[in-house]
Amino acid sequence: MSADPEQSPAEQGRVRRGEWPALLVSLAYFFCVLTAYYVIRPVREQLSAAVGSTQLPWFYLATFISTLALTPLFAALVSRWRRRVMVPVVYGVFVACLLGFMPFFAHQDALDARTLGIVFFVWVSVFNLFVVSVFWVFMSDIWSPVQARRLFPLIGFAGTAGALAGPVITRSLVGVVGIAPLLGVSATLLTVATICSIVLGRWARDEQRPETLDDAPLGGGMLDGLKQVFASPFMRNMAILLILADGIGTINYALLADYSGATFATGEARTAFAATVDLASNVFTMLLQVGVTWWLMPLIGPGRALILWAAVAMVSLALVVFASDAYAPLVGTMPAVAVAAIASRALGYGLAEPSRHALFTQVARSERYKGQNAVDTAVWRFGDLLVALTMNGMKTLGASVGGVASIGLAAAAAAAAIGWRLSRVRDLVTPVSRRT
């Protein structure tokens, strides 16, 4: 999709009068959501590093089953409840769960470490997908396609700032207060995000144009979202793109987990390393969003931005494929597997995610709330499982680190082709009202 020809490059990236109040609340909303997740993410990472990547398929299978069960429940919520009720309810459930985990981390004898580790890993993986998916579905519901191209990179920047703040909080507190209080910090941040969603819902009803304030229940059935993934050409392409992107991310994640497990002996050291990688990834993402994405996406459109992301992912994975020793320091103390993970993650969140979610603004509300959520949750976790099983199969056959990374390189090439198809998104969707 190309930029609006009636606007200059400067105007294409400009925030319009009347958008600032809602934009600032949206920035705070995403900042809190991502900070809440990244505060607890290193806790999950050290659990996966402790068991190694060969056990990840079992974790991913449990996560996929949990997500697949919850996706129809979410569809049922949006079918029957208005947006202003549904969003706070979803976040409220996750806040309650965070508070419920605190006693188990505070008193290690309340539940054996292995069971707690598995349950928490699966729960955090579900938590991440649903709180972020609900956020982006909400954004695509209150902002128009033209607004999305201008504002989503800025909103993504706020999320990256939160993803940067989370590891800083964790690194500062984990050695002093332990893990349990970190869950309380995460719950507090998610509560603030819930308040932001309520404020934005009121703004959408009171200030926006009539076509943007539809808050009615969607009706339909629990399985509508999963059906849309197969029935809609646009949703099919978005699902395939996400599986490919997930393949790239999961391969980098697993290679990094193996490196961490082989290099660091304690859970604290692995947690600190995971936080360092998160910190580096998010600094890179913020620089990208400030220097590139905010003006590039209005100029070339979200589909072509996805092509650029896929090309950079290919280059980063080629570093691992052709490295003589993927665990040897390449940039500072970081080995090739860490450099590839940082670059891939930064481009994924800094360029691909705002572009992908901007495309969803062009479909009907039912597809945004049901199909988009199904893609962002059940399809994503199916991709985790598929890629993890593929990697384990390759390792059983004796594949090297570079051999495993080559799968990710092939996935990036395929993602570039899907990005090209999505750049012609008008051929794949039934047009909705063109809001400005």
C-alpha cells in the first residue's frame, strides 16, 4: 500500500490536531503492557535455559493447547460483550493470576520447582500473546487505516520503551527482593493499562467520527476466528506470515537458550543474561523506530515494510549459518546466535509488528476481533510447536547450529514473498470504510 499522494513526507508522519490526547493514552497503555510482560519475561527465560531447547516442544505443546482453548472463549466474549467491558475483563483475569502466583514464588515449598516452572512458562506465554493481542485489536478498532500508518510506529515506540524498562526493573530488583515481588510490579502495571483502555474507549465514543466508535457486541459463534483463518485469503496470508515470523523468532530463541544453558551455571546468571539480551534488543528497536519506521511506513506502506524486515532477517541468520563458531564472541561479548536474535527481534518489533497490525485496520470488526486474535494467539503458538519439533528433528539427525539457523533463513525468504502479496492487500480483503 502506498502513501497518500496528497501529503508531503513530513505530513505523512505528522500527528494531527485532535489525535494527541488519545495518542498519549495509547502510548501509556502500550508502555504499561510491555513493561508488565518484560518484568516477568526473564523469569520464564531462565526456566527454558535450565532445561534446554530439546524440552521446548513440550512447553510449546502445552501452550498451544491452552491458547487454542482460550481463543474461542475470547471470541465468545467479543460476541456478547461490548468492547468497554471485554477489554477490562480480560486484563483483570491476568492481574488476578499474577497475584495468585506470588505465594508460590515466595514460598518454594508450596509447589515443587519443576511443576511451578512448567505452569509458569506456559502461563507467561499465554499472558504475552493475549495482553498484546487485545491491545492491538483495540488499536485497530479505534484508529483508521490512514491513522494507523502514521501513528502505529509511534505507539510501537512506546511499547519498546516499556520493553526496555522491564528488563531494567528486573535486573535492578531480582537480586534484592527476589522473584515474587516482581509479579506484583507486573500486576500493577497491567492495572494501569486497564485504566488506559477504559479512557480510550470513552474517547472513541465521545470524540471520534461515527464510523470509529462502534462498540456493539459482534454476535456470531465461538469458532468464528478460527474459521476466518481458513476462509479469508487475507487472514490465511497473515497466518502464514506469522508462522514464518514465529519460525524465525523461535529458532533464534532456541539457539540462544542452548547457548545460555551451556554457558551460565545458575538461574540468576541466566536471568541476568536474558535481561541483557532483552535490553540490547529493545535499545536497537527504539533507535529503529525513531530513525526509520515512523517515516518509512507512511511512504512505502506496511506490505513493503514487511519485505524489508524479512530481508534483514535473512542477513542476520546468515551470520549464524556461515559463522565458524556460532558461540564465539562476534560483537563485544555477544556470539553470533545472540547478535542474530537481537537484530531479528529488533526488526520484528520495530518494523514488522506495526506494519502487520496496520494491515488489520482494513478489515471488518469481526475479523479484527476474532480472526486477528486467532492469528495472534492460536496460530502463533502452533508455529512455536511446529518449529520446535522441526528443530528437534534436525538435531536428532545431527544438524549443526548453522543447519538449524538455515531453516530460519528459508523462513525469512518465504516471509518476503508473503510481504509482497500483502503489499497488494486490496486484492485480498473486502474493503471497509476508508476513514481518515
